[in-house]
Amino acid sequence: ASGDFNHFTFIEKRSDGWFQISSGSQNGLEEKSFVDVEGKSLAGEYEYFVLAMSTSSKQTVVKGTTVKVNPSS
């Protein structure tokens, strides 16, 4: 989906479930369109859901993504 999304929440899959790791202030009601995944100390694949919402269109979308972290050499 495309649109002018202005509220974002990021959810990370962990071994014991899904956890909200970042959102704008006020439970995602203020804009934050990125999450810092740098600093992951273990190599591997990390799964995320990104929830994006537009206050103007009242549209919400969810997109899954995978981040691969390579071991440092």
C-alpha cells in the first residue's frame, strides 16, 4: 500500500513471542518512521512487523520484513 503514513510502530519477533520495540511517543501517535537495529550483537536473521497508519486517510497497513546481521570479521 502507498500513502502518506505518519504513525509507525515496530514489532520484533523473539524466541518467546512478538514485542513492540519502538514507536513514536504517546504509543505511536507521534511520528517515528525508523527503528535502529544496529547494535545487534548476534549474527542471524531478525524478523519485524512495521505497522503504519495515516491519520488523514484512516488507513493502517502492516508489512513484515527480515533483517540479516552478518558476523563481524
